[in-house]
Amino acid sequence: MEYLSIITCFLFSISITPIVKKVALKINAVDVPEQRKVHDKIMPRLGGLAIYTSFVIGLLFLSPDSQYLLTIITGATVIMLVGVLDDVIGLSASMKLSGHIVAALIVVLSGLQIEFITIPFGPKVDFEIWGIPITILWIVGVTNAINLIDGLDGLAAGIAAIALITISGMALFMGNVVVAILGLMLLGSTLGFLIYNFYPAKIFLGDTGSYFLGFMISVLSILGLYKNVTVFSLIVPIIILGVPIVDTFFAIVRRFIQGKPLHSPDKAHLHHSLIKLGFTHRQTVLILYTMSGIFSLAAIVFTRGTMWGSTIVMILLAILIELTVEITGLVSHNYRPVLNLIGIKNKQ
């Protein structure tokens, strides 16, 4: 069943993506080159519609049994429609955020929410009523994190695929077949699209795709991890999504320091910074794929290791994040406490 789910959606995605490309060009759902972007020609957007459509068709064929399935698809459809409207006509930041919150509310009101956290070396803390805003924040946050990292050919789709492999694998290990099948179906749809989206891309993911993938990953992580781990830490899904979360967090810090609105775009994201360091488009994408793989492996070790082993993993990840931030200038090129301490000069 697991293999059938990924193959089915993969084949549908490969078949549907060229059709979506033609539709995007016909309705002028295109991405126009500008100073902040790295591409130099008009590109069709709306690619996420192929991922969504192949995923839904796969559901009709395979019909995994879950009490939350209708809720998830309803929320995903709302988030997809927000993305389509943004790709075609453009929406204000407030309108997009409102749509994301509505999609998150659909999930939360169905009873699917983050209920507790376990503190390392401490007790389990029940969120009770606070679980509702925390879950909304998680879904909206991850949705936008995937969107913000969607700046290079194949980047967001590839990082989403790595996260889906990890979530599906952990769900299978924990015996949650439904989440594993849903994750693998979404993985197959994403990989089929990635054939057309990897550098040099023939079609972009668009907000339709980045919102849909971000929403689905956030919801699957709740359904697959929170509902199945007896002693759970909020850290696990955060680690899996380490690259987009780190990029989003430091984008917020950077804009706060610079006194800019949090939703204002810039050209200082992680992928932009790596290109400025001299890496090619393809090399930058592969570096960030590798980082995502490291985070995913760390999440697996974290869940399987002892408390001390998990603590060591967290320390190593913190060092990796700090060095990445300083080397790339993710906050600013003057922020280099560790590099200055070990005597590495700033060449900028």
C-alpha cells in the first residue's frame, strides 16, 4: 500500500504538471524577474496546483482511513485557493494571513491540535486551552516558512520532500500507517513535480505550492508525531523543519533589527546569502538539501537516543546553526562572535 501510494501520485504529478504549466501561461499566472529574484526570464507559477491535484486524485484511488481526512483536505483546499489567488491576481499580506488562519482553524476545531510538551529532564506540560493558539501558530508558521525559502529552483519542493520522507518514515516506525500513506502520497506528488522544478526549472512552485506543502507538513507532523509519542517533545518537528524555520526566524530578527515590517521582502535569506558567498544556483540548493538531511537525521537520533544523547544532538545542532548564521551573514555581516573568537576574519 505504501509503495502504491507514492508511485500513483508520482505518475499523476508527472502527467499533470505540463498541463498546469500551459494553464499558468494562458491565464498569465507568471513570475516576472525583478531585483530581489534570481531568475532572469518570465516563468509560469501555479506549479503547486499539480501537486495538490495529483495528491487529491491519489486520495480518491487509495482512500486512507482517518477521522481527520476530510478536515485536512478542507483546510488544504482553502490554503491552496489562497495560493492560487495570490499567484494569479496577487493578495495583500493581511488577506493571505487571514486565509492561513482560516485553514488552521478548520484543523484545530476538528480536535486535531498540539496538546502538550515534554521538557527535557522535566515533566509533561499540558497546554489545555492554549493548545488552540499554539497549534494555529504552528500551522501558519510552517506554512509561511516553506513559502519564504521558496527562492531557488527546486529548493522548497526538495526540502519539503526530505521532511516528508522523515515524517513518513517515523510514522511507519510508530505504526501510524495512515500518516505514512498520506506523507508518501504527498512525497510522490512533490517528486513528480520536482522533475520539472529542479534547476533549470520549467515551472515554479508558486504560493499555491509552497502554502499547500507547508500546511500539509505542519498538519501531518501534528497527526503523525504528537498523537503517537508517549513522551513527546515539541523539538522533534522543529528539528525536521530546521532549515526553513531557521531561515524564517532569522529573517524576523534581521527585519526587527533593521526596523523593517516583518512581511517586507528582502534578498538576505539563506539561499541568497550562499549565492553571495560564490556558490552556484545548483550548489546552493544541494547544500541546503544536505542541511535538511542533517536536521532530519538529527530528529531521528533525538527520538531514539537517551536523554544525554539527545542533549548532545541539540548542542551540535545549535553550533551548526550559529556557524551557518555567522558565515552567511543571515543577521548581518558584522554578527560573528564565534568566528571572531576563533580568529577567522571577515573578508566582506
